[in-house]
Amino acid sequence: MDLQHLLFITLISLIACCIIMFLVWLWAKNIKNAGVVDVFWALNFPVITVITFFLSEGFETRKLLICAMFLIAELRLGIHLWQRVIGHLDEEEGRYQQLRKEWGDKANLNFFWFFQFQAISNVLLAIPFFIITANPSPQIATWEYAGIAIWVVAFFGEMIADRQLAEFKKDPKNKGKVCDTGLWYYSRHPNYFFEWLTWMAYFIFALSSPWGILAVISPAIILYLLTKVTGVPNNEEQNLRSKPVAYKKYQETTSAFFPWGKSQEER
């Protein structure tokens, strides 16, 4: 594994992501909707995938496997977010409206750095991908098969959770109610849980590659971001503002992240 070449690929990926996020920031500033950053955060990963596939020097079959996993998962997420955000460009999501209010006159500048941080996070999270595609070993190992199996569960879990929530929101009868059916019965954020599990799959896959243990940084960062920063906390605040009584009861009986059974109080 050529460390210098690996750093070169990482740098090229970072430059590409930062340029994309700068252009997205200009667009978001013009339309006054910072929510588009979510879409392009997901779509930056396919960009990294293409760059790495053509520049990395690892075993071709392994490259095809991990590139396919990366592309399928992130394109699905990007398309899902595109449909959710682009459908109402004239209405910024609540969490970004709140940030805009808190930042006041500095909102545009702060969003610029926020968007650039997303680009940096793209590259940090892609560390397993860089490591895996540089692995020259011609044999697919047990850890890699285990990673694929976990990825399949995570991919379909997240897709089902997103679809269940979308169907729930489509029904006018559910306005003001909390989605607590299907996977949402077991977790308040099953989509976030399976997104994290996807990154765990990449980490497991990377364990058979040189320096693969470093890939743990990706699921660790995702877990922190989803549970402490931009995922669960922002979503919970928005839900408590829009449906305080119903969501408070949901919080008391249902796990925030990991899918568990209902609490004793619910039973």
C-alpha cells in the first residue's frame, strides 16, 4: 500500500468536495434554503467513489465490490433527500430555519463554513473506502464477506424506514401525529440507526486491509454526529416544537436510536 498515493487521492477528493460545497452554498444563499446541503453531502460520496476507483491501485474485484456498495447506498440516500428537499425549495427545513435565526446577520458566513465542514466530513468518513481500495490482496477475506452481509441489512433497513415515514406523512389523517409504526415502533430514528450500521459495515469490510483498524473513525464520527450534533438532537427539537404532547409521550416509551422493545410504561 503506497501511503503517498493514498494521501494524493484523499487530497483530490477533498478539493473536489470543497468546490462542490462552495457552489452549493452559493445556490443555497441565492434561494435562502440551506437544506440542500444534505442532498449534496450524500452525493459527494459518489464523486469520491469515482475519483478513487480510477486512481487507486488495489485489487480490481475488491474495488468493484466496495465501489458498488458505496454508490448504491449513497445514491439512494441522495435521491431520497433530493425528493424530500427539492420538492419544497421555497420552504427551508425547521432545523435550518432555527440556525438562521440564531446566527442572524452572520447566517450566510456561518453556513459557508458549515457547508465546508460537510465537505471535510465527506473525506474523513471515506477513510475506510480509501483503505479498502488500496488493498492489493487478490483474495476476498472473511471480514469482507461479513461487511457485505451487514451492509445488505443496513441498506434495506434504512430504505424501509425512509419509505415507512414517507408513506405516513402522505396520509392527511396523520397530520400532527407521530409515526410509531413499522421500524419506527422500535426506534425514534431507525433511519439514522441503519445509516450508522452502513458505516459499521464499511469498517468491518476494511478490517482485512492494511491499516484497516483506522476505519473505525467513520462509524465513530457518524454515531457522534447523528446522536449528538445534527441528527437526533435537531430532529427531536423540531418534533417537540411541532407536536409537543404526542412526541413527548413517544420519547418516554421508545428508544432514541438503537431499536429496542417498548418501555414498561408503554406496555
